[in-house]
Amino acid sequence: MMSDYLTISSRNLSRRKTRTFLTLLGILIAIGALVALVSLSNGLMHSVEEVFEQMGRDKIMVMPTLAGFVPIGEQFSSYEHDAIKRVPGVIDAAAMTFKIGLAEFGGETAFVYVSGVSTDSSMRVLEDMQNLVVEDGRNLISQDRFRAVVGCRYAQGRVFSREVKVRDTITVEGHRFKVAGILECIGSEQDDTTIMIPLDVSKEVLNVDKYFSVVAQASPAFEIDEVANEVEKRIRDIRGQKEGDQDFSVQTSDQLLETFNQTVGMISVLLVALSLVSIIVAGVVIMNTLYTNVLERRREIGVMKSIGAKNYHIALLFLTEALIISLAGGLLGLGLGFGVSKIVQVVANSYLGADILIVRLDLYLFSFAMLFSIGLGMFASFYPAMKAAKMHPVDAMRE
Amino acid sequence: MEVLLLAAKHLRRLSFRSWVTIIGIVISVAAIVALTSLGDGLRTAVTGQFEQLGANRIIVSPGRSFELGGPLGASFSTTSLGERDLDEIRRVTGVELATGVMTKPGTIEFAGKEINTFVAGAEIDSDTIRLAMQTDDIKAEKGRFLREGDQRSVYIGSRIAYDMFEREIRLGDKLVIESRRFNVVGIQAESSIPFNNRMIRIPIDEFKDIFGIRDSEYNMIIVSVADGYDIDLVSDRITRALRRFRRVKEGQEDFEVQTTQQIISSYETLLTVVQMVVVGIVSISLVVGGIGISNTMFTSVLERTREIGVMKSIGARNGHIMSIFLMESGFLGLVGGIIGLAVGALLAFSVEFTAGLAGFGMIKVSISAGLILFALAFSFGVGVLSGVIPALRAARLNPAETLRYE
């Protein structure tokens, strides 16, 4: 029975090749755009989750209250850093200083991000946290004084025109640092143009005495939220601040991830909404095509009815046509959209120098696109199919 | 002209199908127009905020800090500008007024509550006061700006005055800044730049005292250009003067000179890119709509095969047939464009109205003549383009064959 519908519908469609092809093209482009946008934003969300997964769920970030990028809260003293280390449940805590400083290399100067980092045992916490991988040379160790580890853009010649190599000397704020290692690309401009130097040395060189942030690692034996609360309370006590009046923030990895996902989620909802405009227009095109088909086949419908076809037979015939078009359009659109987002992936990753974006075609996206496409076809064909079904056989044949 | 009339006549005949085709174009043009005009409005609002700083201003800041960290990025900078740099700048031809500002995060206390905010140390010489008078953005709503001879006086941002403490701050109230008492002499009118509303300004000598700074280390130096001078030229002169004074070679400057126009245009570029992405995605729908036009035109060629045959046999050239169909499809696009423009404008204004009710009154929709022209030309173009292949097919029909066609 169903196979009869399929045969008749596909014969009808192939009799009007150009029109069928154009309608298909419309759906294909609209579904393609939707798939590309959804898969790209899913890919982005997925990579972010991966970064947080690598960072570990056991990290607690302590930062001054920020206004945009600039701290308005007090930064952290080494006394406060030690106090964080002593909070029950904290395994270790690393500290960082941060400035925009003058660097000189190969006769060129540039203002760059300079960061002092803990080089004792707590360095591991930072490595985990920022997902730092040394590509060439080695990381900083506790005996290091005037040694530096630099972001990947130095090695690519994107900060200074000469490429920086391990064992080169780079001058930061008038002090000479030997490059101990070069990091793999992280994918953010700020991280990849940072020069990292030992924490103690940075206090002299950058003329700072406070830490921009402290990252603590919580023991798995403790509830991380409780440890974070305890850290918050300890610093509040030291500063004599009341709850709600504090000038710093304490966040766990999960809280950070949640904030990030909310942002990306909002953007992807917006993008899908934008591509819906194309989908609606594609629906209008399908409706028009089928409506034209109905008008052209009035006689045919009349004949079928007069030899006993019921209204729903006729309606089913047109719905099947729409189903075929939207199935094919959905599948091809999936292919097109996925192809486009793969191209974006390659371009974006080679620009950032890191495999940040990975788009995948999963069952969820597949079924989302197919359901969308079929739903669109059914919705758009409803009116033409009803119109055909309700035709009076005599009127239909008379034309 | 005749061709146009003929096209219009056919359109009347094809009513229902044409209208459905047109709806496709209407939807996409409406979306494009609404998003473009809202985007333009938003951009004007944002750049307008910066223009309040004064369009003829030059901002000198230490080492790339403005570029990397924004207006307050200098608090991360290891270099600074001092009084002698300021003097140097004041001597440059074309500079009308110049003043330095130092900012640091600090705590202030009022009515038993302590908060963190930005404290700015302002020079209180005549240059600074005149410059402040010229800048819309720091106009006083109540009281006055700082003035020469002020001691223990503070000029506060509107959020500090009205939102941060349990009780509203009034003129003459005492404010404790880093454990010293200051007298509120003025409250700034609400500024469109958020950090300005959270800023408090005190005389620079007291600022240095509080924070234990000996020499002035300005986070930025604000310069106004005298009438009749070219701002870019003056900015170049300042760069050269500072280079000479600070003994640095070209390309190795440890300071940054930017005109407000440059700062505005960098924000503008960012907003334009976002707008282009958004409009680009929506424009895909116009392609789909164009396909709809092609489809309709193919059908119409098919239906009018005999008619084409008749026209050809009484002497119509291929070119005539082609232009009839091209005009027809262009007309479909244009009608869609006109209606789409109206719907889009309506949509944009209703968003503006709703946003206004929700307190975002700064969004002003702007529908420029350029946008109107663009939308109409574009939708007509899409129509014509979509009609090319069907029209070609119509034109190439063999008259004998067509007359036989049923």
C-alpha cells in the first residue's frame, strides 16, 4: 500500500524535474545553514567542556572583583595565599601576578602580557588549570630565576618578527630572561602572547607585591563547594569584610563552566533563530510547489476520485511527495551543513594554532535536522494536500 | 515600459502563486531590514557614547595599555606618564588643553557600608577645569566640579550617589575614602560610560597622599585640540614630541597616542562585523526565496508555452521574450522587497518601542536612504537573477513546437 504511494509520488516528482530540483535546493540550503550553525556551536560547547574536563573539577579560582578586565577589588597578599593553602581540604594553591610589560627581542620592543607563576609544587595546579603543555624545552622549575616560558605566538614570529627559540634571551622590563620553554598553542590571543616568569622574580621585575589570582586544588575527600565556601570565609575574615560586601570572588570549575555554557547557549539559540528565517522561507517554497502541482493535476485527481479514491488517498499522495522532497532535502542539507562547518573548523583551528573546535555529527544533530526537515515538509504540504483532497471530482475533471 | 506593463498584467493573472512566492521574499527582506536597522541604531548609540567624550580629543596612555585593557588597562601597565610628559604635550602646537588623570581601585565608606570603586586623582588647574567643562560626560548634575584650591573635596559618579549605599548621598555629605574624610562638592550627571558612574574624583595632591605616591604617574593624559587644527596632525606631533622627550625610536614607543575617532572606529569595526555575520545568516533566506521565484517562473514558462509560440510566430525575438520574463521575475522580487521593507521597518520600530519600555531607550532605529535603496535594488536583483534560467528557456523555445504544446 505505502509502496504504491511512493511509486506514484516519485513518478510525479520526476515528471517535474526542474521544479522538484529547485524545491529540494531550497530545503537543502535552509537545513544546511541550520546544521552548520548548530554543529559549530555544539562543537564549541563541547571543546569548552573538554577544556574544563582537563582542568579538573577540583579547582577553585580566587580573583579580585573585576570591572571588565580590570580588578577593582584588592589583589591577594602572600599572607592570604598562605591562608588559602591552610584551609582544610585544600591540597595546594598556586598564585599568579599579572601585568602589561615591555619586552625586547632581536632589537624590537613590544608591550605584552607578563605573568609571574608559582614554581614550587603548586605549579602543577596551574598547569592543569590552564591546560599548559610545553611543546619545546621545559617548564619552569623551582630553582629557576631569570628563566621564562613563552606562548606559542612568540615561536611563530607573530609577536616579534624574529621567531623566539628555546635558549634565546628575551628582555622583560630591562631584565634578561633565558627562554626555558615554549608552550603549545592554547587558542586565545592573551594566553598565546603571555610570557611566564617565576613568581618571586616577577615581584621585582614587575614591581608588584600582590597576586592577581590564586588557584587552589581541593582534595577529593572533601566536598568542593564547602572547601570553596571556607576559602571565601577565610579571606573575608582576614579582610574584615561581611558576606555580600566582599571585594573578591571564589569560583569552582563547575561554576565557571556553567557561566560559560550559558553564554555559548545563548549565542547558539540566537543563531538558530536567525537560520529559522531561511527555514520558513523554504517552507513557503515547498507549499508553493505543491500547490502548483495540485492545480496542474486537477484532471488526474478527478479521475482518481471518480474511480473510487477517497479523500485521504489523495491527501496521502501529496503528503508523500512532500515527505520525499523533505527527506532528500534534509539528508543533503545535513551533508552540506556538516561540510561547511568542517571547513570552518579547519580554517579556525589553523588560525588559532590549536585544535579548539571539533565538530561532530552525532545522532542528536542527525535526528534534529531530519525531524526538522520532515516537519517542515509536512507542515508546508498540509494546505495543498487538503485542497487536493477536498476537490469535487466533477469540477476537477471539467477543466 | 511596455514590457513592464505586460509583466504587471501577467502578475495579476498569476495571483495566488505569485503572492506565495512574494511572501518568501517579504519574510527575508523584512528580517534583513529589521536586523540591519536595529544594528545601525545600536552602533549609533554606542559610538554616540564615545563621542560624548569629545570628538576632538586625543588620549595618551602608557604602553599599549589602552589597546590591551581598555580605559582602565593602565592599572596593569608597568610604565607611566609623568608631569614632565604632560608639560611636553602642553607645548605642542595645536594642543588647546591637556590634563593627566591617575586612577586606582580604592575603598570608600558611607553610612556604615564600605565598597570598592575607582578613585581618580584629577589635576585642579585651570586647564583641567576648562577641559571638564567641555566634556559632556562629566557634567555636574548637582553642585560643581572640583576647582582650584579645593581641599578634601570629592566629585562623585551617579551610581555612587544613588545606588551603592542605603542612603542617597547629598551635597555636603562626608565620604570616607581610604580612611580619610572628604566633602561631597558635586554629583555627576549619569554618564553613558558605565565606569564613569562608579568613579569618584579627588584633587591629585590628596590622591597622591592617600596612595603614597610621590610623583604623578598618569594612567592617561587627555588632550583637546584647538580650533582650526587637524586632529591627526596634532596627534602625530604629540607622538614625535614624546618620542624625542622619552628618547625612544620610532616603532618602539612606550606610550600610545589615540584620537577619540580612532577609539570609536575600533569599536565600530567590531560591531559591524557582528552585524555582518547576523545579516549574512539571515541573507541565506533570500537565496531560498530566489529559488522560489525561479520555481514559479519555470512553472509560468511551462503554462504559457503556447502564448510564447504565438508571440514568436507574430515576430517576437528571443530578446523580447526573455525581457518579458526577466521583468516579471524582477517585479516579483521588487514587490516582495517593498512589502518586506515596510514589514521590516514595522518590526524594528516595535522592537525599539518594546526596548524603550524595558528601559533601553538608547536604541534608536535608523532606516537610512541607503538601506531602503539597497533593499529594493537587492530584491529586484535577486528576482531578475532567479529569472535568468527560466527566461532563457522560454526564449529558446521553438515556435513550431510550442504551438503544438498542450
